[in-house]
Amino acid sequence: MPSSRWLVVLMCCCRFLVTRSCFQRNTGIEDVKNRTRCDDQELLTKYVVVSMAVELTCPGRQCYDVSRSSPVKWYKDGKQILMNEVKRESLKIKNGDLHLNIVYLTDAGLYTCEFHYTHNGTLMKMRRSLSLQVSGKQTKVPPLISIPPEGKRVEAELGKPLQLECKITFGFDKNFDPIMKWMVVEKALESIQLEKEQCRLENEDIQQRIVILSAQLSKVTERHFNAQFICFAGNSVGNSTGIVTLMKREQVSEPVLTITLIVIVVMAFSVFVGSASFRFYWIEIVLLFRSYFRRDETVGDGKEFDAFVSFAKGVSSEESCDKEDKNLISEEVLALKLLPDLLEMRWGYKLCLLERDVLPGGAYTEDITSSMKKSRRVIYILSQRYISSTNIFELQTGITYMLEDKTFKPILIKFTSLPQTDGLPDIVQRALKVLPIINWKDSTSVDPDSKFWKSLKYYMPIKKTQLVSWTRSCTEETDHGTPDKGKCVKCMTVVGE
């Protein structure tokens, strides 16, 4: 017995009879001639190879007197074949027969012939059908093994199961009877057992069949790394092989794996915390970025004011003082006191207040329109009184101007809960649904370091401003030096550095 390498052949689906689950075997392609009897009503099937020529004769027409019959009409899948509409030189109707000088894959289908003839003085109509099946060209090459390619190395882990797969492409074969098998070449005398060998059909068309042939090792051992696993496939033309060898997969030690997992967890946690922090402090981050890398967007724009302030007028001083005694701020206090104190005196913006910066005596609508066109922003202090008052004209004017000037932007402050907006102009209703809104939260929003003021500054124009310090004091005091709580608008003062 020779000492050379032994060939251990383990067959999976070695002959076609074992591979019925993968595909069905052709019984042969037969070019059937018209041998229909006159009383035969069965459907005739005709087989032809693509690119060949075929002549279709109306079945049973020879049983009738052709001289007394009408010309034959042909239909394909229910649609009449009209020669004046068919732009195909290889298709002809001659003497009642349909000639296909070159057969294409699309020619497959159900063909029906129809003609009239006279029988005992009665005009009769005859229809017969036949099925045309088009097959591929006979293959002239052996099977193609694409997976595994020649000399492929597959990673495997000791003691673990492994599945080997082989992808085989068979060309069309008139008498399809393939051979597929896995072979193991190994130096040892003992054979290597493959388990769960099986094959499955991945794809099939008229030109080819693609088959996946698989085999499994229940447990990888050292011997398997010294063996060659060969995928063998054959057809009527020839044979092909694909060779697989195994290589050891590097095993990661537990300490390295633990450290890797810790690093991944820490990185994921850091990303999560960073994302959450950015989401929570995004306004502060943007403002910080502006303070170091800011650009002045107001230079050269021809605007006089940074923002026009619109609010509901007509609150009496007594009503305003009553609200302040309850730790509440009125719209008028916010518009005429707090906004100028913070935006102008602390952050250097220039506001347009109708009561302060517009000369009296002009037309109201013209004053509003002119003031907005001179401003880069418009600050709306929205409340129930604002929505139900004539001030809604100012809101509508600002939204309309926003559509004309892309640099002009409205800033909406929700001072109180708003009523239903169904009665407002359509353009105002749609704008209130999409524009960002800053919420005023009474006493918590008074603090200049609150989220309200940071959000407001975020929506203001980017410009170079001179910061000043802000301190609390009281403008009115009693004779004893304590704040007079009976006085109105007394809790905020801004002092420049």
C-alpha cells in the first residue's frame, strides 16, 4: 500500500437521484412534430432551443379542406399577431404557418391559430392552441465553482463546529445529470467524517442553475488544519474543483477581551453623556462658540435696530404694581424695563420701542412697517390680551416681512397661555405652528442667567457687543433704607463697567 496522501471521498448528493430537493431533472428536449389527430383535443407542446428556427403549423388544419378555409390568424398569449405591426424580419406567416427564423426567450408562450371553413354549407370557426417552450443553449463548459475559489483559506476555531459551502453554477444541459461531492485529502489513514451534507438550489433560469453544496464538521481538530477539503462538480462536458484549507483563528485571551469590553463600554458611555450634555447645554455651547469665533452679521446690512419689540399695550400702573406684588411681571414691564436693561445695557443690543424711538403723530400702520424694516429681529410678547387685541396686526406684518427679507426673523415669547387661534389670519396660524417659541416662567425667568435669557440671546443677531455687569438694587427705598414694596418696577438695575 503506497505511503502517499490518501484520498477519502465523502459524497454529498453524489448522483442526481440523491439531489431531487435541489432541482428537477429534464426528461429531454424533444422537437415534437405536429402529429395531432383530427379528433385529438389535447394541448400540443413544442420544444425549441433559443436562437434556432421553428415552424408552427396550426394543429389539425390538415383535416379540413384548405381550399375552402379562410386565411389563418395567429395569436400569442391572447393577442393577435399582425404582420403590419410586427417589426421583426425573422417572423413570417406563410401558407397559414408561423415561421420563427430566430427564436428568442420571449417567444415562449401559448400560440393559438384561428380559421374559418365551410361544412355542409355552414360557416364554421376552428381554433387550436399549442405551447412553445424555449430552452437554453447546450452548455460547452464544465461547471463553475465560484465559492470557494482555488486555494481559499477559511478561519476555524479549535473545538468549534464549522460549515463549508461550495457555490456551483451549471450551464444548460439537455440531459442534466450532475455529480457533486466533497472530498477530503489527508495524510492520515483514518478518514475525516463530514456531517449534514446537503445541497440546495439558489437560483434557476433557462440558461443556468446555481447550487449551494454544504458539509459540516461537528468539531474542528488539529488534523483538519493539515487536510484539504475539495468541492468537486461535474457535468456532461467536464469537471471542476475548488479547494479549501483551514487556518487557525486567533483566540483572544480573557484579560484582553475584558479590557476591550471595558473600553467599548466607557466609550459608549462617554458618547452618551456627551450627546446628553450637548443636548441640554446646546444654547450655552453655541453662545460660548460665538464669544470666541463670532462674526458680526450686522455690518453693512443697513439696519438701525437689532430688534423691534411688540407687546400688548394699555396695562395701568396700578395693575402692573399689583402683579409685581405677587411676584409677577406684566408684558409692559418685560418690554419697557427688563428687555432694555438686559439686551441694551448689558449685552449692547439696540431695541426699537414704539413708545420711545418713534415720534408721535404718524400713522400707526406706517410706523409699525417702517420700524420693522429698520430692525433685524422683532420680539413678540404673546399673551391672551395680545392675541385678542389689534396688536395681531404687528404679528401679521412681521411674518409677511419675514417672507420678503430672509435676514429678518421673528422671536416669539410665550408670556401666558394662549387662546384658540382659529380666528387669526391663516398666515399667522401657520407661523405659530412652525416658529420656535421661548417660554416666560414668571419669577424664574427674571434672573439674567436663566434659560429664558440665554435662549433669547441665542436668537438675537450675532454682533460684537460690550458686556457690562448686572446687579440687583432697589430704586426706591424707605426712610429706614429698606426697599419700598409699594413702589412699582424696582427690582432690577444694570450698571456698566
